[in-house]
Amino acid sequence: MFDGPSPAGMTGPEIPESHPRYESLLTRHRIEDGVDRGLTSKQGLIAQGRGEAFDYLLGEETIPSADDAERAAAAHLQRADHPVLSVNGNVAALVPGEIVSLAEATDADIEVNLFNRTDRRIERIAGHLRAHGAERVKGQTADGRIPGLDHERAKVDADGIESADVVLVPLEDGDRAEALGAMGKTELVVDLNPMSRSARAATVPIVDNLIRALPNVTAHAEALRGASPAELDSIIESFDADAALAAAERRIRDA
Amino acid sequence: MFDGPSPAGMTGPEIPESHPRYESLLTRHRIEDGVDRGLTSKQGLIAQGRGEAFDYLLGEETIPSADDAERAAAAHLQRADHPVLSVNGNVAALVPGEIVSLAEATDADIEVNLFNRTDRRIERIAGHLRAHGAERVKGQTADGRIPGLDHERAKVDADGIESADVVLVPLEDGDRAEALGAMGKTELVVDLNPMSRSARAATVPIVDNLIRALPNVTAHAEALRGASPAELDSIIESFDADAALAAAERRIRDA
């Protein structure tokens, strides 16, 4: 994986699931397809590469502390009054169907929110999500603001992220992760770098590959659908963000 | 750096050198400009991201074992009968002037060699290098072959890489790095991942950012210009590739 591009002929959807690098090749196929569709930016490709390196050092698996974080995230989403899943270009390219499944399992809104915002790219991403089953995709009204950010980067929907109590922000940039935290929102961040500002700003940092993390959050959310508020609160309270970050960093450094 | 794209307005050539992230921002500017110029591929952007992550873990500095490797690489280039510097899209985007300076300091040929070879991209890269002062750029004749690789990936110039005794291959893919090694060539590899097959296949693995490594190899080459063959051989013999890889991995894992 670190030795160059995928083997010739192995980047398309015809990758056999038995291939030892199936997940990595599928990921790469989806992200490149995302560029061709105008979903993923140049910055998104570079971010993908950074993620690959951290995932390689993590062992390319969901470590126990990440599974704990994914369960805590599911509990937060089920406990929320108004949960929103924030989607950028890489998220849409990598896990469009998985985002829709998680939104359905948790009655969450989906909102497109981009670092480099253009109406054209937002429309493309929203269309891609609708093609994967999303009924409604927010992010185009842009009548709300996140305080403390530049004009374009501050834009959100008033009835979406602005009024959310719990926000899942996969692959978020550090400035915005911190600004959302400063608004008092419960922030669930998926980021493969446990040292990043995004991960450190999160209520629940999930140090895992999005392609493994999202289905696992959904599975936990489905299992917790009938749980009482007290049960959900107990799961939420027992999660220790600092311990999870330390466990992930140990795994990366000492593996 | 891991928290998302560069700050607004800081990606262009107007980045002040005093900026704490000057080198990182300049690198990112050059690689994105490389995409706009048709030099860098999608795979190249992902590879750039992987490199950023490893560089971050290394501390974004030339560690002592990398400086040793850069000096050994300079000695190999000065001792060679026919040294060749292999250039791909990312190398051309990131360090075009630095490649030309190193070629001049070591009387080396420059040859464009791409993982995803197209005549159009080779011509663009060669033109970019000529614009930075390269007199002759090889790679378009493609009348030589590297045994053991697929047809397109095997192509090299007969009077270039095929007949070289020492080849500098920055950011090479693992298959080709191993195939070049199997041809008996002395291979100098620049790769930020000390666990990669490229780094492990190298006679001299340089675990450092290209943007720091190349000027340092050039500086060592200039200092060694008057050295005797015995002095150069002594530098070459005293370099321990396994120890250098182990030192880099320790730095990444235990920092």
C-alpha cells in the first residue's frame, strides 16, 4: 500500500473480496471515483493519503478503544434531540450508503459542509447522497453561522448543524472542530490521527478508518435502539476520550 | 497540518518564510500546482498525504541517520560511472530546481520515469525540468527495459536508467525499486516510510522529506567533489542501511 498505486486492473469495482488488500483497494477506487465525479478535492486526496499512513500504523483494524468510541457515539446519537451527520467530499465519496444507513438508524439529519465551499460541489455531493438513498440533504440554505470562523467556512443551515445538539463530523478540519465544540455541541469526530486538533476537540474521538467506523456505529445504534435513557447515559458517561486517544497513540507509536 | 487544508490565502508563493508551517505550506502549494500543470497524478496526491503523515511523525526534520544516508548517497553519485536521477510527477512538482542542481553537482543524467506512463505527462514533466534549467532530460526514447515488470512500467532509456550503475529513485514504487535492485544497480531511495518495500530494497534508503533531502545530498556532493576514490569508498562502506532504517522507525514509533 505504501509502495505505490494499486496493481493494474485491481482498482475497479471488480476487486475480489478475497483480495488481501480488498478494503484498501476499494477505498482508493472510491476516492478516485470521487474526484472524477467532482466530489473530492485535491486537498481531499492528500488527506486520504495521510489517513492511509495512520491506518497502516494502526494495523488497519478497529482497535478496542475505537470500538468503545463507536458505541459511545451511537449512544450520543440515540440520546440526541437533533443529531446531524456532517458530510464533506471525501465522506460522500467513501461512504455514501453508510452515511444514509446511519442517518436512518439514528433519525439524524444529513448536512453537506465543505472546507472549500462551492455551490456546485455541494449540489454534486447532495445528488450523490440522494442516489444512495438519502431523502433530504441539508447544507444548501446556509442561513446559519458557526461563530469564530471566516465567512465562507462559517456557513451552515440554521435548521441543521446550527441547531443540532449532537454532530458527527468525520474528517473535519481542526479550526471548525474547535469552533463547533465552542458552540457547546457534542461532537463525534472520526479521524485516524489521534494527535490532530479535531480528535482532541471531540467529545468522542473515533480513531478508525471511516469505512470500518461508520458501519460499526450503525450496528451499535441499532443494538441500542430500545435502550432506556439511563442505559444510554451510562454508556456515554463511561467513555473516556483522553484514554481512547492515548490508546490509539500507543498503538501507532509502539506497534 | 493534519487538521485540514492550508489557511486561506497561505497556499500561494506569497507565503512568508517566517511562517511556522512555511515548508509544509510551500510543499502543498507546489504539489497542487503540479496537478494544475498536469505533472502530478491523483495517486501522486495520495502519496503526498502519506508522506506528510510520516514526516509529521518523524518531527519534520532531517534526523541524523538520514543525514548519514544523504552523505552516503552523495558519495555513491560521485563514485559512479553513470549516475541517473529518476524523476516522476511528484518529484518534478516538488523539487524541479533541486533535481537540476544535484544533476549538475554529480554529472548525473535526469530521466523521467512514471508509474502511470503517458507520453503527454512525460513531455510535460520534461518541459517543467527544462524550464528549471535542465539541459537534457531522458525518458522519451524508452528503448530499454527493466526485467520483471509489466510492459509499460518496464520502459526506460537504454542510455539512461538501463545502463546506469547508480540510480537515485525518489518516491519510487516497491515493485520497481525491487526490480532495479535485481538488475544489480546501486539504488538510492528517498522514502518517508522506512517500512516500505522501496526503502527496504535500497542500497541507501534516505528516510527524509524530498524537499529537505535533495539540497542536502547536493551539499554533500559538492563537499565531496575533490574526494579521492578511497575516501568515497570509505564513506560508502561505513553506511549501514539496516541501522538507518531501524533508527527512522524508532523515531516514528517512539517519538
